[in-house]
Amino acid sequence: MKSCGGILPGHDIDALVAKGAIASERPLLDGQIQPASLDLRLGARAWRVRASFLPGPHRKVAECLAKLNAHEVDLDGEQGAVLERNCVYIAEIEESLALSASLSAAANPKSSTGRLDVFTRVITDRADRFDIIKPGYAGKLYAEVSPRTFPVLARRGSRLAQLRLRTGEARLDDDELAELHERETLVAGLNPSFASGIAVSVDLVGTNASAVVGYRAKNHTGLIDVDRADAYELGDFWEPLTAPDRTLVLDPDQFYILASREAVHVPPDYAAEMMPFDPLVGEFRVHYAGFFDPGFGHAAAGGHGSRAVLEVRSRDVPFILEDGQTVARLVYERLSERPKALYGSDLGSHYQAQGLKLSKHFRVG
């Protein structure tokens, strides 16, 4: 039975493509529609701009680019284009939308994008917020892309962001979340705290024999091709970290990959999103890529024991992070219908049953 609202599953996204509510310059590819999201592809052109911007309620993105005298970058060449660290690029997205008045959307970086510290946000014409697409929007999409740690090679068709579509109010309140946890065990091993979502804490003990609890990105590394999996040696880009006293000092302007203490479970009829925790509890940022598809951590989909990977960056001062410290929260939303496929090995999902894990670009072992 359909609910009055919820996140659209993959087969409903497919139906929107069929009727033209989601259009594309080129046909969608296999695997681009996920259990509850759509991967967005970079288009043929990008522009290097001097600063991030929002067009506001009265302008299109193209008007802003013309005013900024932006430098055009060709993404359609055989080799793609290098996107340099700490530069801001606005790229066309191949997909466009024609939403009904009852349908809205939200975007987020893909997991692999966040784990490379490539800051990515979606912009629409006449937008006053990043990553939020209002009901009834009809028009083009653009991606703001800013590599923070590694220079990257991208091209037309590279998938850096993903889109969720929803009708009505889908988010569970804390009472509903507690009831769902009682039935389904959303976070295993600990007594969860419910406050505008489920609290997620950091693991600084480690779950493997090496006692590695995280990775710190190296400075002045080589280039990473965002479309190449299992292509790079871990040691060329990352420094493994241990925490013998169960604490870790976060250095300003350094990027870290850590893992949650909790095993996370997203039941088949729900989707989840990781949200930053209250910034008043510490001078650091956690999470760039926050979507968890239905079936993540679901035992029947091969995900028992899946941890949330945390993308962490300290702000202006060093900060001591302690094992078990709350760093983020998970919010859950209903799906309008159960998806026909769940996140997991059958879809070639890279991060099912993960513990501490870098992005798919790095060789394991």
C-alpha cells in the first residue's frame, strides 16, 4: 500500500524518466538509478569561477556565469579535464527536471565523492539554497565542484552527485524513530539517543587486528581520476592512523576518514541521511556524503555490521576527538513504496558490509 508521501524508489524514478519529468542529453546508463536515488552525470562544459554563488530568486545560473566572466573548461574531450585543489567549478549536469507541484528533490555528493574530499553541491536556476530543488521546478541542473585535498580528473559522464525525489512529508520524528528501532534495530550494539535523529559516534578503537582507526590525507599528492576504481595505492595518498589512548587530535585544514562506532541498518521501506551534529559541540565538520539507500546494513542484502564512514575536517583550531564522541546524527525517511532492488552486492554496491573503508579508487590489501 502506498503511503501519503515518501522518498521515491528506483522504479518510480524510472517512470519519471519514461514520461519526461527527468530528461537527459544522453540515455541513462545501467546502474544510474539506485534503490532510492538517481546518480547525476557531469555535462560537456564546466566553468572555473572565482567564488561560490547562489543565483537567488530572479536569476538563472547562466546569467551569473556570464557576469562572473567565468573561464570555460571542456569536459567532453577524450582525456577530460583536471579540476585543481581549492578552485571552484560550476559544471553542467546532463540530467534536467520538470517536476510536478507535489514533487521536490534534494541532492548530495555520492559516497565516493565525499571520501575524496571533493566538495560538491547542486544548484538550480533561481535557487536560494544549495542541494534543495523546490516542488514544480523545471529546468537545468548544475554542480558546484571544489576539490579540497586531491586534484581530480573528471569528464562528461562522471558521477559526483546524486538526487532523491520525494512527495509530502517523509521524515520520521523521534517517537517514530524509536518505534522503528525497537522493531528493526537501526543502530546495533549501543543504546541509541534520539534527538532530531539517531546520534552517531566515532570509533577510535578499531575493529581489525591492525588497530587502524582512520586515515589522514597526505598533502601534495598526484592526480585521482574519479572514474577509475582500484587504481591507486593507498600509501601514496593516505596515512593510516592509530589511537592507543582512544583519542585523536584533528589538525586544522586536514582531511580524515574515520568510522562510526555503531553498525547502521536501513530497512527496505526506509532511506536515511547523515546530518552534521550541532557545531557548538566541537570545531570540526563531519559528513560530505550523507545518503544511505534502503538495504544498507540489511542482513538479507549482505550488509550485516555495516558502519557509517565519517568524512571529517577540523575547522580553525586543533580539536581532540575521543572514542564514542557523538559527531553526527542519522535521520530516517519513509519510502513511498518498497524498492524492487536493495542496496547490496546484487547491484554492485561498493560499501555494503563496510567497516573503515576508503573510496573505491584505492586498492585494498
